[in-house]
Amino acid sequence: MIQNRKQQVLYYLINFNHFNLADVINDSMFYKFQSRLGEIEEEIGRLIATRERVKFTNKFGRKDSYVVYNAIDKEECKELLIKYSK
């Protein structure tokens, strides 16, 4: 059971492949995903997720981009999930 926002970040990294912030918000209205992910990475001193910037052009011709996240090591994320459950 997810008890805090850091656990929720880890849940998404473990259970989803290649997701973006819009997917997270549509799924759970969790707007602080990036902030909590940054806090976790700062605490452990290394990255736990890859970030890939995807560029696109919208229907009005404006160029924009969004970030796609993916866990580097799902086993490490599972260990961190246990750590943050205590």
C-alpha cells in the first residue's frame, strides 16, 4: 500500500515503462512527481530514472517537448520502496 508521495514515485517507476508526467497526472492527479523524484535522487546520491526529452510540433505549428521517464534499475526501486515504507 502506498503511504506517501515518495512511494508513489517508486510505484510508477516499478510498474510503468516509458511514461510521462501527463500519464502520472491523468492516472492519479499527482503533480509533484518531478519534485519527489529529485528528492529521492538527492538523498541516495545518484539517478534512479532516465529522462528522455521528446520533441513534437503541435497542431498550430509550435514546437514543444516533454520528458519520458523510465527506471534505471527496477530492483533498486523495489528496495527503496521498502525503505520508504518504514
